[in-house]
Amino acid sequence: MSFQGKVAIVTGGSRGIGRAIALRLGGLGTRVLVNYTANEKAALEVKETIEKNGGTASIHCFNVSSYQAVQDFFGPVLEELGRIDILVNNAGVTCDGLLVRMKEEDWDRVLDVNLKGAFNCIHAVAKAMMKQRTGRIINISSVIGAMGNAGQANYAASKAGLMGLTRSVARELAPRGICVNAIAPGYIESDMTAAIPEEIKKSLSLQIPLGRLGTPEDIADAVEFLSSDKAGYITGQVIHVNGGMFMG
């Protein structure tokens, strides 16, 4: 499972699940390019932690929902580094609300970041990976994309769309040795769940057979495996990491 010399890009890599993924890949010897949009301080902390542990990292501020911004980032990176081995599409937002009250801009923003953002990044790296005849693309979906959830029609649609995107791109890129998979986390201890009252968290835990919310490191474990040589015969799959909350 050699990660030495490989280049990884983690979108939304400054906090939560993205941070755990970036730290994990950096700790394995991968050069990590950490994308963020607003919190430069958090992104720098991720970079400094990776470097403190002997790794190599850099931070890059751009909005994945902008096709041109993504192209402007990936072009120079590919020219300078010559390759991208791992792409983790983790950037995501929520704008929750009941459908009958949901504003058009809330629908558009969530779909633009969560789904179009992944398309933009895959589109930018696909040709380079095809030339390499190797690569790993991992899309971070959600259990909500499989189950649905009241008040999250936009989020559920974006995450379900990621599953379909994953399977389609996996079929297209498989002949060139590129594996494309998705990870669908359940309820994870993160900034998104930090605001949930403790009694509701306990109630949620009772719905999970393993009896606890997941951690960002649980998702990083799955990313590590899917990024490794040992996952070379796995593509087009949605790996549910949810403690048994959803068994599809």
C-alpha cells in the first residue's frame, strides 16, 4: 500500500471529514493539496500538521462550483507536478428546509457545490489520469442520498446524484485503470452535527446498530483503503460507512 510520491487533492479539506482525510493521506506519504473556500486558518492548520508529521501539503482557495475556478487551479498543478493520483470530492454544503418553503437559490447552491463541484473536478483530472492509466477518484456522498430525509430534498438529491455520477464515470474510466467509488457516511461527529442537542444525538445513536455516531477518522479509513493498491479491483461502488443505520 505505497502512497509515497503520490499526489492527492482533497476538496473541502480544512474541516471535519475533509480534514481527517487530508491528514490521513499526508501521514501516509502522499503530497496533499488541500482545497478550502473560506477558513484559511483551518486550512493552514491542516497543512502545518501534515508537515509537522513529515509530510508535504499546500492549501488552495477556490470554489469547486465554478468550472473556470477549477480549471484555473488544476491546469497549473498538472503542469507543475505532472500527475494527480487521488481526487477526493468532499466539498459540500447544506441549506436545509422543507421543499414547499425552499428557495430556488438554496436548491441551486447545494446542487452546484455538492454535485456540479464533483463533476468540475473529475472533468479537470480525467484526461491526466487516463494518460497515467491509473488513478483513484472518491466521491463523498451521504446516507441521506440513499434514504432521503425530510427538510433535505436538495441535499439528498445532490448526494444521490453523486452515486449515479460515480457509477457512470467508473464505467467510462475503468478501461484506463482508474477506479471511481463513493463513500456514503452516516451521522458523523462534525461541524454539521455539533449543533444538534445532546438528547437528539442520543436518540440518533439508538437508531444505529453499532450504537454511536461515526467519526471523521472512520471515513478516512475507507478513503485510505479505496486509495490503496489493495482496492485495485473495486470500482463503481458506494461504500456505506454508517454503523448499520442503512443497509442497502
